[in-house]
Amino acid sequence: MWYFRSPKNIVFGEDAISYLEDLEGKSVLLVTDSILMNLEIPQIVIKLLQKNNMNVTIFDEVNSEPTINMAEKGAKIASENEIDWIVAVGGGSVIDCAKSIWILYENPEMRIDEVFPEDPLPLRNKARLIAIPTTSGTGSDANWAVVITDTQTGQKLSIGHKNLIPDISIVDPQFTLNLPKHVTASTGIDVLAHSIEAYTIQWRNDFSNPFALQAIKTVFKYLPKAVEEGQNLKYREEMHNAATMAGIAIGNSQIGGAHALAHSAGAVLNINHGNIIAVVLPYMMRFCVEEEEVARLYSEIAYHIHLSFSTPKEGALKLIDKTEELIRNLGLKMKLSDFGVTKKQLEENMEKMCDFAINDTGSLVNPRDFTEDDIKKLYNEMF
């Protein structure tokens, strides 16, 4: 038996943010980061909420790698102000931190690492969650996943629960107009990775597939345009919608091995997720394509992005080549050594990276099973 889940409301398109004008509530915890505050992006949201006579408390201490400590601090502030809405304004890191704050605010005796998909997770007794993404990448505004770092172990925890899907996702392209080219490119490749994995992993299904496929088609068509013409609202809107569609796809399917290896290497080697996923994705695709069924699924994608081929394996390999070409043309790094990682660093951290990857949720349903030796070989190939 399967379930399809998404936010109760997805408000998208130009001026979607005006939805907040009719929001009912008393007290809001606005979760964001200091960079966005300096750019005065959350202030747009704050003004709308205050215009609606809502008390707004700002928590802007999230950074690119949210931690359990940040979530605990945010939950304490939420409790002190008895908030009834949590509003996340930011990229995936901000939204994931807001979800973690939500967990701890509603369940003060719970630890983040105790969240398990099949166990009860009481939410919405105190507050509801609105996600307003400012990057077109993680899809965290539309799914039930959280990636957060345990500072004691250094591990990126991947947790999930159906109740963690935001109540409302506001997908307004105006918030992405001033993103730097590199951020647009790296977050866009994350959309592609989500979609390809959702379409090919063992939990793929008839409801997640259309979202994944549409997001893939959109990335190949519009990501280069959004990078080159960042002020073009049409291109921005297409990529913003694609990110949320990919989020719905993985929320109803799952991530795979590319994300497992990216989470672990990113955490251990201190590389931003959008950057590391661009390195890992093609290597994991070449690993998985040895499975006949994966080759068939890759060839389906190849067909839909108008690649010519004679056999499923040829189509699959052309898709991988096209993916590498896209990453290269966007100017993203494609090797671990490009980030200054040395062979010695790789060898010294290999066991830890393998352990983190094996225990990541993305390893559970990858379309091709892998061992620790496979992971080591892949990381060495990426070097």
C-alpha cells in the first residue's frame, strides 16, 4: 500500500507571497539566515505578517549546514513566544532547520535522532509550518525529509516523517531573482539529482514518476537559461517550480546512493551539498547503469529530453554524458580534488565517509546495491 503526500497548499507563481495577507494567527517564529536578512528578503514577509497584526519573532542564526544545536535554540525561542506559526524563509538549510525547530517545540523531550518514519510524531498541536524557498534546489518545502548535522559526531542525519511536510509552500520566483550564477547552477543540479533518483530507485511509483520526469525536463531546458539570465522571471519560475516538483517526487519516492555519498562526503570534507552532489551524481549514475532495469529507466528519461539512441543502454549512457555536459557547461567542479581535497585527506577520512554513507537513508533503496568496497572505489574515482 502506498500514499501520496504533499503540502496542503502549494501557492506558486508571480506574487504568490501575497497569500500571507490572509493568514490567520497571532504569533510567528520567522526562521531565516543573516545573509538573507542583510539582503532584506525576509523583510518582505515580515511586513506582510505584521500588516496582518501578527507578532513576528526572528530567528536568523541558521547557516549553510544547520545543526541540532541551532534547532534547540530556535525551539526555545518558539516556546518563550508561544508561537502558532513557523515561517521558514530561505534555502533547504533554513527549511530543514525550521522543521527541526518544529519537532522540538512540539515535543520538547524528544531528540532529533529519535524521529523514525513509522513512529508517532505529534505536530500541529502548537504550530503549523509555512515554507518559502529562496533557492530552487532542495524541494524541502514540499517533502517530509530533514538533513541536519549532529555536531557531536559530525554526521549529517537524514530523518523523515510524513507529518513534517509543511502545511503551506509558497513558491514565489521573485525570491530567486538575485541568486548568484554559481548558486543557481549548484542548486539546480540538486533538483536534477533528486529527480533522477526518484525516477529510478526501488520505491519509484506511478505518482512520483510524473513529478520527477517533469522536473528533469525542466532542468535540462531552463537551468542554463536561468544561470545566464538570472533576472528573467520566466526562467526563474520554471526552475522554482521544478525544485518543488522534485521535492514532491522524492517525498513520495526517496533519494538514492548519490545523495548518500554526497551527504557523507559533504559533511566530512566540508563541501556544500549543491557542489558535492554535482561531483557524485554522474559517478553514481555510471555505477547504477550496470543494472538492466536502471538502463531502461535512464533511456526513458533520455527519450523525454529528446536524445537519439538505438538501444536502452545507449540511451542511458547518452543521458549520463548529457548530465556531465550540463554540469561542466555550468562551470561546476567535477572532482573532489577541485575543492582542494588531497589524497591523504581522502584516505584518512575514507572509513568515516563509508560508515556515514552506508547508514544514510539514501542507501536503503538505491537501484543497485553497493558495499563499502564499492563506495571506496567510487570516492577514489571522484578524486
